[in-house]
Amino acid sequence: MVGFHSIPLLARLAIIVATLVRGIAIRRATGDRPWAFASAKGVQRIAGGSFALSVAGLLVAAALAQEGVPIAWVILAASFALLGAAIVIFAQVQMGRAWRIGVRAGDAPLFVSHGLFRFSRNPIFVGMILVGMAAAIVSATWWVWLALGVFVMSCAAQVRIEEAHLEASFGEPYRAFRKQVPRWFGLGGKR
């Protein structure tokens, strides 16, 4: 049973490693700087800061998994964590050169509409939310659910920033994509 408790932590760590490796690979292959949060301003800076703090809280929560959580919940959390990590890592790879953390004015090499992006405009955020839910389940503490709420709100704010950026960069092709593909795997409408 202890092994299942550690899966949300391992999933979160796998995402962190994959994100670092992906960023370094893009930088080396293209010269692009995919870490756009570093130069963020305004609402994106606030979203990025709350995103980072809530991720840190969820990472700590996953490390503090409680033994008293019923095994059915632990298995559910492990399933969410594995699925979420797989979604994040596959979506990062499918984005290719377009992968970024945050947005910068004039920085939109392309928008991705294949792979997991046929089902959600934001599969990376969906996967990360699943891993966050896993951490909240195994930690069994109220503050982790609060951190998850902040994380989800940060994701929603960042998605709106990214959608406005993509619409400004790609116009009608992106608007047509938005009409066809839901924001959150069938949730959140096709706006």
C-alpha cells in the first residue's frame, strides 16, 4: 500500500523532470526560450506566481501522503497521477517547437491541433490538474485542497491569456480550432 501512496509524488517529479528536459531540448534545437513566465507582467505574472506556489504546495502534499487514507482512494489517486503525468508528457512532446511555459508578445511559432490537442485545447493543464487531485487525495488535508483550488484558478487564468495570445497571433484558423475543440476534454465549452 505504501507504494501506491508515493505515485502522486513520483508523477509530479516526472512532470518536473520532463518539463526541464523539454525546455532544454527546445532551447538547444531552436534557440527559442520556452520559459516565458520569467518575463511575464501583469495578470500573467500573478497567474504564474500563484501557479508556482500552488505546484510547490501540491508537491509537498504528495510527499506527505497519509497512511490513513482508504486504499480505494489511494488507488484512485495513483490512477489520476499516472494518467495525468502521461497526458502532460505526451502533450509536451506533441507540441514540438510550440511548447512554452507562459506567453510573450510576438512569440507564437504555431498552434498545435493534432494528438491530444484534437480532444482538448489544454491537455497539459488537464493532466497537471489530475496529478494535483491525486496529491490532494493522498494527503487528506484541507490546505492541499485549497492549494489545488488556487492551482486550478491559476490554470484557468493562464488559459485565457494563452487563448487571447493565440487568437491575436493566428486569427481565424485559431478561432475555427476553438469552435471544434473543447477547452478541457469536453468541459468548459467550445469557446
